[in-house]
Amino acid sequence: MSETSPAPSLYAAREPVFPRRVSGYFRSLKWLILAGTLGIYYLTPWLRWDRGPDLPDQAVLLDLAHRRFYFFWIEIWPHEFYFVAGLLIMAGLGLFLFTSALGRVWCGYACPQTVWTDLFILVERWIEGDRNARLRLHRQKKWDLRKARLRLTKWAVWLLIGLATGGAWVFYFADAPTLLGDLVSGQAHPVAYTTMAILSFTTFFFGGFAREQICIYACPWPRIQAAMMDEDTLTVGYRDWRGEPRGKHRKEEQAAQRGDCIDCMACVNVCPMGIDIRDGQQMECITCALCIDACDDVMARIGKPRGLIDYLALSDEPRERAGEAPRRVWAHVLRPRTLLYTALWALVGIGLVFALFIRPAVEVTVAPVRNPTYVTLSDGSIRNTYDLRLRNKNTEARQFRLSVGGDPALRVQLEGAAEPIVGVPADTVQLMRVYVVSAPGSGPAAAASVPVRFWIEDLGNGDRAFKDTTFNGTGD
């Protein structure tokens, strides 16, 4: 009886990537974007904006308790969620635009996973040293006092960054100074502590341990990006027609037979994804361009032209192989696909701005009470009942007068008030019960249904709003 060999394992353990430090134009650009994006994220909840005595003064606030979204001078109500939807559409179109023009620049420069991973690698480099030192520490099987000290220090700083990340997130949903005091004193809502704990852990794990695995396996964008790119897209690539055959240039006569690539592995050692850009376009590449900085530095030191690894388009390959200069950048960027995305993006943006400036400061909704449809009063008058919601978007309380149009025989009554005048606090929705009465024997009283228009007049500035509905009579 023969023994069968066990099936091979399909699981491969992750090999950590330890990118080497590099300097250059793109590395400096990434540091600038990192500082800008993290600065915006951490500092925005602390910005103040005066909206009046009865409204929150936090510049950016997602007030879920009162169902408001405040963004500086803009206030979004729940029924205006189309503004948020429009912004999401603009974000998607912007992502399509930049990807079609410059590849995965979002992934390489501004994606939160990239930004926090860069920050975590920076901390790791400060504490444990550059690539070779971190490799030696990783391969050291025995945990001595030095390794434990370095690892615990690194993890502690990572946890502090994660805690700041989770804390900054919850500050967007409540007044930041007040919430900070409650968090420190232990009086904050358990949801705040739970949210901070989850975000702290995910930031710690994603940025410290998962890193490139999130981009490769968890994020769907690498698999979608191909539909956004074509042969004119400018993306990071290797000019193999110039670099091959690669090899060390030890003798002058041999150098003449080789390409410019000296196989120094600098581009591989700085890659945060652990790939070799010389193998061609790969799903794992986030076009962070650090390999460009590394290769340009090597080319400058050996006296070769820069640009062996560079932003380039596939459509320029035949021209460059023939010794011709590539087309200008604008010729690749300004093409039908990118122009279409730009036009759509601009149209959505213009539409949102237009809708923002034409939205009224006062809105009214009317809901007829249908049980019963109408009531016959003792004097023969016919009365209809309505639930009216008056939304005051102003930053101060206002007085409003109610009236009804459609037929002179109709008059309006406000429940609990002698006059049809109601005060609505700032930034508030007021619900009220309103009656419309038709005199006996009048047209509306005898008709089955007649149109009615409710008018709301702001007594402070004369602004008016209306809502159409119907008045039900006896139908005689």
C-alpha cells in the first residue's frame, strides 16, 4: 500500500517589508502631503466658527444628536443629504480623473493607509534604524533586553498615534474641548471610548503590521484601476530599452555592452510594497515614485542620465525606443477621457454650488390630517386639520405669520394661539397643528376638494415661503 504525499500548503507567511530611507523630489512631496493631510485631520475639530449664541461654534461638526452637519458657514440638514451624495460623486469622479491621468496617485500619496503607514515607518526608522538595522533586528530570533526595549518603544509610539487618530475622529461628532474633558475625566459616553478603541487598534494594526497587505488583499481599488487607465496614462515605469541588459559596470569595455541599470536593487529596497518595478506594471504598485528618487540618485552618482525609472506612458515607448523624445505631459493629460471626467466633475460641483445658494432660509411642509377628512362645526362651517412643520434655518429666532390662499372664504387658525403668528427658535423645526375653516354655504365648504396654499411670512425681513395642499368639503 503506497503512501500518498500530503497536499502542498497554499498559505505563504507574510515576509515583512523594510523599505530603505530615500531622499528626493517625490519623497519630499510625500512628506509635504503627509504633514498637510494629518494636520487637517487632527486640527480641524479644534477650529471655531461663530454661528450665534444658540448654535455650536465648532467649524466642522457632525451633530448626530440634532441631525446636522456643520461645515464652516454651511449647514446641511437631513433632508439635504443630496449635498453629501454630490460630494461623494465628485470624489469618485476626481479619483477616476487622477487615475486616468496619473495612475494610482491617490494610493501613493494621499490614501489614509499610505499616509499612516509612512508615519509608522518613520517612527520605526527613528527607533530601530534604517533598513539593514531593522532587518537584523527582525531576523534576530532571540529576544534580548535591547530588542524588547526597541520593540516596546516602537509599539508604544504607534499606540499613541492610533489613540490620537481615534480621538480626532470622535471629536468630529461632538464639541471637541468638551468631549476631551469628558474623556479624561471618564464621563464620556461608552460609544466614544468604544470608537476610539476600535480606531486605535485598526490604525495600530493596519499601519504597523498589515501595511502593504491592506493594499494588496483588502482594498478593491487595485483591481478596478485598470479600467480607468490606458496607454496614455502617466504612471511609474522602467525604461527597459535603456536599462537592459543590466549588470555591474566593472570595466569600460563591458559597460559599453550593457544598459544603464547596474542592478543595484536601490529601487527594490525603497519600495514600500516590496516589488521590483523593473518587472513591469504590477497590481501591487501604488505609484509612490520612491523608486524614481532612488534610481535618479544612483544615476547621478554613476554619471548616467536620470529618468531610467520615471513617470511615463506606454504610448511613448515606440518613440523612445526609436530615440525620439516623448510627447509633452499635457498631451497625455489633456485627452478625451480626462476632459470628460473633468467636465462631469465640474458639472456636479456647479450644480451643488447653485443648489446651495438658492436654498431658502425658511421651509414649510404640510400634512393634512385625514381622520376625519373634515369636521362640521356647530355653525355649519367646515374645518380641515393640518400638521405643519416650519423649518427656520436662520441663526436667530424668528416670528412667522401664517395665512392661507385659494379662496376668500377660507381662514386659518393656529391651535392654542389667538393670532396665526408663531415664533421658531434658531436652526429649529417647529411642529404645529393648524386649522383651515370655510364659512357655511361657501364654495370650498360645498366642494369635494379645492386647492389651498399655505403662506409663511418672516416678520423680520418679509421673506415668504408657501406649500400647496387641498381643502376637503362635503362634496354636495
